[in-house]
Amino acid sequence: MNRFSVIYLLKRQYHPIYCSTHQEAEATLASLLTQADHKPIGIYDAKTELFAWEPARQRQYDKASIEKQGKLGEQINRIVQALHHQELVRHSPTNSLFQLLQAEEA
């Protein structure tokens, strides 16, 4: 299972890279920091539902007001949930006509 998601921006679109371990996610985040066209956002932990911002964004987050931190947290959670939903839809099996007919018979 891929517990961690490294979230980044590419061409104004959010994308995830799924990782099994926190160490793997941190290494992935570090490699994204070196790519000019990728803007790393941070790491989401699906088990704890916590988000860790990449270092520069974490400093900005820490300086923000409590109200602004709450808005940023809600925003990133919505983004992560949408990305996970897209992934589930992409990998869910589609029902074939045969499967639908079998379900009706049961």
C-alpha cells in the first residue's frame, strides 16, 4: 500500500507520487526540489491524514496567522482528496456487460 503521497505542481496542475515509506516520500520530495518545472508542495500521510509542507512552504505556513493556516490546511486536504478520488476512479474496474448480467441473475 502507498501510504504517502508527494504532492507537486506541474504546469499549474497538482499531481501525486505515491510512496510506501516516509523515507521514500522524503527522497522523492528532495528530487522534485531539483527539477525546475516541478514545484513540490509536500507529503501527505494517508494513515494519519496529516500533511507536511516542503521546507520553504513550511516556513511560510509557520509565519501565517492561525486563520490563514486553517485555510491552507483545508485547501491542501481538498486537493489531496480530489487526487485520491481521481486515482481510485482511474484504477477501479469497469463493469462489463457480462458482469452486469451476472449481477442481475444473483
